[in-house]
Amino acid sequence: MSFNITTPEQFASANKATVDSLLSVANAALASAERIAALNLNTARSVLEDSVSGTKALLGAKDVQEAISIQASLTQPNVEKAVAYSRSIYEISAQAQEEFAKSVEAQFGGFQKQVADLLDKAAKSAPAGSDVAVAAVKSAIAAANSAFDNLNKAAKQVAEITEANVAAATNATVKAVGATAAKRK
């Protein structure tokens, strides 16, 4: 017994969906790369400007004590800018990862639907007595779907915990540098 499950239209539709998904992922990756490049350019410009103004201020110091004071006053803003840069890179990366995860979820959802449709069609044309085999395959697919959902939830929890830890470490670093700069004054 043979039956044709895949028509040329279904094949073309599946290929179009795959190409659309790949284009979406590629566009998201390029957008992230563009944002990182712009961030790097702006950061380099800011570092150069800060270096020039800091050097001018140090060269204008009247004595060593004033030079040390100027240098200490430049530390806190530089650390804050470095932390802000790291935070921005993390946010861009997290957004790119989230877009990629959504794409994978959508593809997996489409795949799940196709497999379920295929199983339903196969079950309708299966010989009598094959209900147990079809039920076993459906059960295995349900278990795989459940495992994927659990893995996805765990990955999201890890991302949330990581984000909280990055935020806590960033705040602690800024506070520590601020405290050190305050002690020097």
C-alpha cells in the first residue's frame, strides 16, 4: 500500500518557510552586528575624546597632588562607561539570542504540526490493528515535545538568572570603584 503525503505544493511551501526562517535569522544577526559596530564606533570616539580632555586636565595640573586628584576623578566615569558598554553588548547579544530562540520555536512548532498531520494521515490509511503502534509513536512525540518545552523553560530561567547576576556584578563594581575613589579624596 502506498500513499502520497507530500504534494509539490506542500514541498514548495515547506521550502519557502525554511528560506523565510533563514532570512529572518540572517537579518537578525546582521542587525545585531550593525548595532555592535555602531556601539564600538561610538565607544571608540568617546574614549578618544575622554582621553584628550583627561590629558589636557592632567597637563594643566599645578602640582602632583592636583594631578593625582584629577586622575582619581577620571576613574569613576571611565569605569561607569566600561560597565555601560558591557551592559549594551550583553543586551544586544541577549536580544539576538531571543530572536533566534523564537525562530527555532516557530520552526519546531511547524515541524510538530507537520508530524502530527502526517501521523493522522498515516493512522487513517494504516491497516486494522495498528492503533497501538500509532499511539506509541504519538506518545513518543508527546514526550519529545514535553522535553523540548522543559529544556526551553530551563534555558529561559538560566538566561534570567544570568541577567540578574550580570546586573548585580555590574552594580557591585560601580559601587566598589566609587567607594575607592571617595577614599582617595
